[in-house]
Amino acid sequence: MRQKINSPINFERRARIIKAMAHPSRLAMLHALADGEKCVCDLREIVGADVSTVSKHLLVMKRAGLVADRKDGLWVHYRLRVPCVLDFMTCVEAVLDESREKACCKIG
């Protein structure tokens, strides 16, 4: 049986995905993966964290369904599972722009 789109369980699932994105390092990694597959070492350089921290962030995002991995010998490469997830960032930017605009109006 398929869940209704606005059922409590679906809101819970959506919240899990948003929570997995809710960290500056994870957002930076998702943004970097928009350019294509990256290994952990590449992502480590991008966020400036150690390999274990980056790996923990990637595990959170993998469990949420945001990224997928591919092993190549000792290397693990990550990619976005659903690239359109970055469209969400466009919406976030619109909210930020709107907030800035309202803040400017209140000052002036």
C-alpha cells in the first residue's frame, strides 16, 4: 500500500533528508558533487576536515539517500543520487534574498 503524500510518515522521511543536509560541511560536499563524482580525499580538501569526519558526514548523507558510493580498489568515490536535490538550494537562496530585502526595507 502506498503512503499518502502528506502522511505523517512522509513528513518524517522528508525531515530526515533535510536534517542530513543541515550542516555546512555537508552542503559544501553536496555542492562539490554537483560537478561529478569525488573521492573522500577530494571532499576532505573541500571542507577542510579529516578523513574520518568527512566519512561520517558522507554516511549520514548516504543513509538519507542523498549520495551513493562506488569502490575502486582502496578508493571510495561518491556521487549525488538525485542531482535535483540541489534545486532545494535555489529555493533556500530565494528565502535568503527575500529576508535580505525585507531587512533592507525596515532599515531604510
